Amino acid sequence: MTAFPVDVQRQNQLVAHVREAVARGEIELGERICREMTAAGWGDGRTWLVIAEVACRVGRRDIALDAVGRAEKSTGATAGEISAARSAAEALPEQTDRADGIHIIRSWGQGFWSDVDHVIGQLAVAEMTGRTPIVLWGANSRFGDGGANAWESFFEPVSRGVLAREATYFPSKWRADNLMVAENGAFSGPGSRIAFLPFLSSEAKVTVSDFHAPLIAISHWIRPTSPLSGMTRPAMYPAVLKKHLRVRSELAARADETASKLGVGNAQSPVIAVHVRGSDKVIEMGDMRPVHAAYQAEVDRQLGVLGKDARVLLLTDWQPAADEYRSRYGTRMIETGALRTAGTVGLHFHDNRDGRRLGEDVLTDSLLASRCRALIGLGWSNVSLYMAYLAKNSGMSDENISLLGPNLHDNYNWTLLRRG
């Protein structure tokens, strides 16, 4: 994250804001703003002490002591404040795993790879708490077909965990008979907007996640004994994907068949995968014309590097992009039969959507992209990012992956936690 000159008045206002948030129990909001302030060069001893207080509340002695140590080396906090924080941290017992516990990961209810991103983060949370993860994409998934668990339409189960008939649940709004419902207060009401920190200290047999937490936020709480410890955030994603994400064999076979038909993987005719977003990204990002111009410049550059026989595989949900690329690249362009829209509403938000078809399309497109020689995508798109992670796991070199614009996975997205 880019550092900015510190505006002391604004910095003081943010410190007051995070302290108030933690005091009223919104510990995740306060902690995440502190992390973003630190990343931007605006943190000081006061923000580290807020993080230490949050760590004490969720029973992470190691994080609390580390934060106090950082506060000591920073300006802003008094000696008395630091001493009190150290005493509180040292009084904490070492945290133990809930080895017989279960962590249920529901659908986040957004786009396909956004939902998978939610799963990836919560798998790390399950590991931190010693719980067995179970992914349940119920009626709130936009990619189900009325079946019991939409996750298993696309991927193998992440574990062999089994729910006991009698169990305690956290948050208390959950029970064994409502885990697959469409909505149960993810954004409002008791037990809402819980991203991950309260799970770290819960004594319940079953914890249930229905609210997104970005891996960049979770990464600060990775245990030193974890295989992910010491990894950069960009390295964590491919590692977790390789360990946990197993595409159903019939969908992997479909991707192989499509690759063969399109000639993807042909050494004599290298293919550049180009993932272009339109539709709802126009609402998120505003004027997309500079982005699309950057795409064309990068596509032309890559074609020049790979030679006259190189082709472009266009992967998009937006019909205007398909029309434009056909006109620009002619017979050098190849494409799949994925569903598309010409409007500004994402296909996964259409009332008459075929959710399973949409999920299969985006998964197949992503697997195809990973088999290409090069990839061009949008940094502010989960689809492009996951194409890149899959491509890395398939051996594509970093120099052949171009993600245009800021990276979505560098965003703490603390505004989601703000109530009211």
C-alpha cells in the first residue's frame, strides 16, 4: 500500500474513531482501520496499543505482546499506557486449539470467485482455531441449482468433517436446522458483520461464517506454526488454493476438452488469456475507458512478444467487449460460449439466472486461462486475480501475468464492518 504524508489532525481523528469502535465492541472495525493506517504510514504507538487490546479480547497473547513491543518503538503512546498494555498481555494464557470444533463456511452471496475468496480466508481462520472446516453454500449462494450444497457442484469437500446432532453454535443465531437458509442477518441484527476475530476465542463447538474477511486482514493473525507463516499475501493465495481447492473431475475434464478444441496449449500458436470486465464493474470503478485502453496496449505488447502466430482468448461476461475484440483482432481472437450481458448488472445478480451454469462458465474460463502462455486481467477483479493464482500453480511465470490497476486483494475493506 502506498504511504501518504501524515495529516496529524486526521490521524488523531482516526485514532479516536478506532478507540470508540473498540469500546463499543466493534473490535474488527477498529483493528482493521489500525492495520490500514499502519500500511499507509499513519500508524503510531496508539494504533499498536489498540491492536494489542483487540488481541487481548480474542485471547491471542502472541499478537498482543508483539503489538506492545511495536508501540514501545513508536511515538504517540505514553509509558503508562504501554506498561498497562504489557501487563494485560502477559496475563493472558496461551491459546489452545478447539481440536473437536467445526468451522462452517457459508456462501458470501456475491460473485463466484468472491465467494471462493470468502472460503479461502475462512479456511485460514479454521486453521488458526484448530477447527475442521466445512463449506456449505446454501440458498444464499447465487450459483446453486436448488441442491443441498452448491459448493460441491464445483469442488470436492474441503474436509471429511461431520456435524454432530447436538452442538453449541457461535454466533447464537445459528442452529443445525438453519445453516442452509438464504439469509440470517449477515449485515444487520445480533451476530451480524462478524468477519473472523471473534471466532478466535469462541468456545462453541461450531462457529459459522457468513461475512467476508479479506486474507490481507486475516494474515496478521496467522500463527507462527502455520505453513502460511512468513509468506507474503500474494504467495498465500496459490498455497491455500493448491492445498484445499479440488475442482470436480467432470469440470476439469470439460476445461481440458475446451482447451483442446480451441488449441490452447499449442506451442506453435501461443494463446494470451484476456479477462475483461464490464457490466457491474462500471458501477464499482466508474469510467472504464482508460482501463480498456490499457488492456488494448498490453494485449498488443504481448502479441508482439509472442509473435505473429499468437492468439487472444477473450474471457468476458460483457458483450460489448466481445464485439470490440472481434473487430480489433479478427481471426486472431478465440472465445468460449460463456453467457454475457450488455448491461451494467452482473449476470450473477439477474433474477432469472442459471446459477450453476454461470458458476461452471467462470470456473471453466479460469481453468482455461491457467493453461495459456500469458494472462492479462484487471487487478480490481476477483475473477482475474484467481485466474492469476491458478496460472501460477500451473507454472505460468510472473512476467507473463499482467494485472492492470490496483490490486483488490491489497484492500482491507474496513467500510464493510461499519454499522449504520
